[in-house]
Amino acid sequence: MGNSIGFRYDKEAIEKRIKARMEHIELPPETNDDLEMSNIRTSKFINVLCLSGGRLAKTESQKRFMVFLAERNQMYMGLGVVGFNIVEMPWAKVSFEEDKNFMLSVIDGVKNKLGWETLDYEPNEEVIFGYMDTFRKLIERMAFEDIDENYLTEWLSQAEADDPVNCGFPKCEKHDAYISFAGCQVCTD
């Protein structure tokens, strides 16, 4: 038979490679819930959150949440590295309830397709809305006791002088979304 090339189906290896390419959005380690999605779906998920939040954010803390999400830019950060734990978001004890309600309203805005008219594609509603339902559950389960303000302090301390969180929270003219150090999440996707 000489020089034959063999292929074998290794389910475990394939699942491991797929898992390595997935993004994760999680609750604290003591819970088992998380939201997993492919790189492309992560980008679309973040895009629609940025579009909705760009139209809804009013307070400085709400704008920080939008910049935090815009920083999950895979074109800048790299594929497969933009997942996060819900407690790593810029929660502050002083504005927790307001910010939590804001994030829930951002999710509602996504379900109402807020800002989608600026996209040059039509997001898959069934997929995006399913992810939003899971994300809503994660946000709803976030509790005051889960807040570790060290995440916010560290995140802000790492911001350069010209970072959007230090420059009045500029927005993309085309998408009306808050930008991060990497620019507009939606433009760069």
C-alpha cells in the first residue's frame, strides 16, 4: 500500500479545538452558567450591544460599560481572547442598581434592534436574541455582593491619557456607538 495518508476522526481533539476558539462570558466561578459563542458570533453580539448602549447611555458609569464592551474588539485584541467574567465589568457599588438596570435596558434595546439600521448586514435575530436571553440571566444574577471594585480601579488605571474613558467618551459618527482605544467596535468588525 506504500505511501497512504490516513485521516481519523478524533472527536475529543475536534471538541478541544472548537472550545479553544470559543468566547466565554461568565458569572463568578462558583456558578456553572456561562455564555459560549464562536468568534464571529461574539463580534456580532458585542456589535449590537454597542449599538444599543450607544443610544441609551447617559451617565459616566453607563458610558464606561459601553467602552468596556467596545474593548472586546477581536480585530484589535485577537481572536478568542475577548471573553470576560461578568464581575470584571466596571461595576461600582455606588451605581450598581442603576448600572444593572441600564445593562438590562441595553439588552432590551438589542431585542428592539436599536441601531441596527446603521449596519451593512442583518444580524441573525434567532441567534442574537437567544444569546441576549442568556446574557440577561447572567446580568440579573449579578449581585451587589459580587462586586469587586478592584476590577474597575485596575481597568481605569490602565487607561492612557487619550483613552476614551479619559476624554469625554467619544462616539462613532456612523454607528453612534462609544469607541474604545481600538476605535469603533462596529467599524472594525
